Amino acid sequence: MATKKPKQTENKRRNGQFAPGNKLGNRFKPGETGNPAGRPKRTKLTEALTAKMAEIAPGAVEETVAERIAQALIDEALKGNVQAIREIGDRTEGKPRQALDAEPTQISEYRHRVTREEAEGYLADWLPLFDGDRPRAIAALIEVDPECAAVLPIDPDAECADALAQ
């Protein structure tokens, strides 16, 4: 059975980016957010847990639930429980940073390379903006994404050959 490809929308390229001249993808002006109130700082569960942690622990006179949990964690750490030791360290000193062991040349190897198919898809999106003038569309596309120059065939007799050669 053949696998179905997701439907291509009119406003998007094959890689999911919005096509040039798209009106739907630019609904928000620079500096404007689509979520002005932002994510709520606390949820009902967080508020309920915080309230329960502040209550006096069952069977205790002055000890809160939070203090009892902290003591239980310390007791486990003193017994040699590595997870408890790690949790105490993470909560009191913060999680340790993880080092990235990579040379700059290795990082650049992982950069996305534009394939010919992707570049042709971009070009197909751009051609209507240039009334089908392929050399001008290629020149504009290469100006935006220079990696396309390596994979798109460039006609040396085209009017825009000078712009394309740069």
C-alpha cells in the first residue's frame, strides 16, 4: 500500500516554510505576539500542591509537609541513594551543564544542505512573482538563499547571468 504524502497548502513550500508573497503567514507585525497574555504562571495543580506543601504534616506539631518530604529525601541520600543525592544537588545547586564536545568543522557538516528538489520547489513558488521569468526568479532566490546557486542549473545566456554568477 502506498504511503500518502501530506497535502501541500497553497501558501507553503514543500519544507513547510511560507512561500514568498504569502499573506496568511504574516498575520503578526514585528514585535506583536499571537499570545499577549502568555502562558499562565501557575496552574490549578501547582497552586493546590503549593497549598498542601505549606500545611502542617499529619502527626506533627510544627513541621510542614514540605519539610517532612525534604527530610525524607535527605534520609535517603544519607543511606547512599544516588537518585536522592542527585535530586538534592539539582535542587540546591542547579543541574550541571552538559559539555558539547565538537569541533567547529564538525558542526558545519551538520548544517542543512539544499537539495536540487528543494531548490526547484522554491523556484516554482517564486516564478509567479516574476511573471514566469526564470532567470530573474533564480537571481532573487539565490540572493535570499545562496546555497540554491550550487544546485540550480544556471543558463549562461540569460539576462541575469551576471547577477547569478555573484
